[in-house]
Amino acid sequence: MTPSNLHLPQHLPKPRGFGRTNRTDSWWLQPIVVFIGLSIFIVYSTWAAFQGVNYFYDGGGSSYLSPFYSPVIFGSEGHPWFGARPDMWPTWLPFSPALLILWAPGGFRFTCYYYRGAYYKAFWADPSNCSVGEPRSCYRGENSLPLILQNIHRYFMYIAVIFIGILAYDAWLAMWFTDSDGVEHFGIGVGTIILTINAFLLGGYTFGCHALRHIVGGKFKEISKHKAHKKAYECVTCLNKRHMLFAWTSLIWVGFTDLYIRMCCIGVWTDWRIF
Ligand code: FES
């Protein structure tokens, strides 16, 4: 293949019927698990994002903010930067603070190299798995619209790094409790632990990004000549090796963190203070 015809549809060397393969292992299991896992997360996170309430728990002296709503730019709970609701928000559209921010972490995940490989297989069988026949006879890759837009990933990554700082700050705030005497004390509740793990897992996922790995060191021909970049490259590589693990654990945990805070807000669960 020459560079000049990269943008043209490429015909597969050995077309197979959809789902046909010589593989004898359970190749279908992975795409099914991915399909179910991502579907549950998408349904739950969409539902939670449109609620617009019960995202900030302020009881027992502590306060926890759901990561789906952080930072609160406009909102009626938590500590919004600018007020309850933007004046220009259309009256026909339900308002939720999450709708102002979720495009950033959502876009970051959607364009992630790992997730692309996973949901291309799980949601549109492209192919269902390696060496398995797919329901199409040519391959366009990501060289044309709409999938060429996936290249925006590195820009989402810059924003995602800022979000990690904000979520780490939320975890820090969750370590401070106001007791009945009105004095603020350092403390740990179950919610504190949940928010801290959330920041850790999302940090592990974000700082193991393939695009970040390239930016900090992969772009150099001889990285050994750039000591600071080499160290950063090794750190990102260490996380990058576990990128799939962080992708799933952070996805599950961020959803659970929202659920935990929501349940505490409506009084179904009690946030136990450890000390
Ligand atoms: S490649 Fe997965 S977050 Fe960047």
C-alpha cells in the first residue's frame, strides 16, 4: 500500500462471511462483555446526568460532590462558580450542571485508543474480534469522516488532565468535617475513601494515555538525551501497560461514586465516619 492510496477503501485480502472464523476459543465473549458493560454505564451516566439534583451530599459534617457534576459551573447544589442556571439556557431543555461538563470526560473516553478498539468490536463488529469475519467487505480505517474526528483525542486529554486536578481537590475537600462545635477537623468517612479511590483510578487512566505517552517522550528519536522526558515517559509507560485495567476500574468506580453520593443524598445509604 502506498501513502497515496491510504485514504481509499482497502479491500480485505480474504473476505469471510460475518462471524466466520477458524478460531476455536471463546472469541465472542470479550465483545459481549464490553457491549454489556459499556451499555450499562452509558444508560446509568445519561440518567444521572439529567437528574440535576442529589449530586452534592452535605450531611454529617462532610460534603461530597459527584464526579459527574464536578466542577459545578452553574447549579443549585454544591458551590457553583456562577449561580443556579445560565440565563441563556433554553427553557424547553431540562437543566443539569452535568450537561455543561460531561462532554469533556465523555469525549476523552469515547476517543480513547483502547475504547475505540473495544467498542468497534462490540457495537459494530468491525470486526467482532481478530480473525473473525465482519459484515462489510471493505475497510476505510479512520482516514475519513466521521472516524477521522477521533484524532481529537489528544485535545480531550489536555482537558482531562485538568479534571484530574479538580477531582483530586474534591477528594481533599472530602477529608474535612465540620463537627457540632462548628470547628473543621481532618477526618475520613466512607465517602472520602470512595472519592479518593475515584481520583486515583481516573488519574491512572488519564496519565496512562497513549497520546500523553507520545507527547512526553514518544516523539523523541533519542529519548535518553532528554532526562526529564525519559523519566516522564517511563512513568506514563508504566501506567499505559495497565491502560485497559484502569479504563474499566475507573469507569466502574466513577459510576459507583455517583451512585454512592446519590444514595446518601436521598437517605438510602448512611455515610459512616471512620475517624
Ligand atoms: S489512549 Fe486511552 S485515554 Fe488516551
